[in-house]
Amino acid sequence: MTNTPVAEMSFEQAMSELEQVVSKLERGDVALEDSIKLYERGAELKKRCEDKLKEAEEKVAAITLDAQGTPTGTTPVEGM
């Protein structure tokens, strides 16, 4: 696991660390206090992944196509 702030992580970084957190919690060999910290970190990582996926979905939804179905550009998405 890293000390990188969750808000600065890419989707891939957050997903990788989230998988590590889940693995440690599933093993059950972590002290209670450490489990709580891991759970909190995991919740932040999960939210980061969800946010990044939502951004990607919005970008894909904004792609415009011409009459032949060829991507021609993007249209602005509100809130971006």
C-alpha cells in the first residue's frame, strides 16, 4: 500500500490498492485498529474508483457521431 493521497490516484492505482486492502481484510490476521484503518482507506479508494468510472462514462456518453457512425468529437457535459 502507498501513502499517496486517494484524491491524487488514477483509477488503476486506486483499484490496485483497494484489492490489497480487501485481501488483507479477508485474511483476518490484522489487528482490530489496523482493520478499521484499512476499512476506512478501502472506503475512500472505492469512492475514488466510482468517481473515476463516472467521469469516464460521461466522456463516452458525450462522444458525437456523424451520419456514418464515425466519432466526430465530443459535446460538453455539464458539471465537468
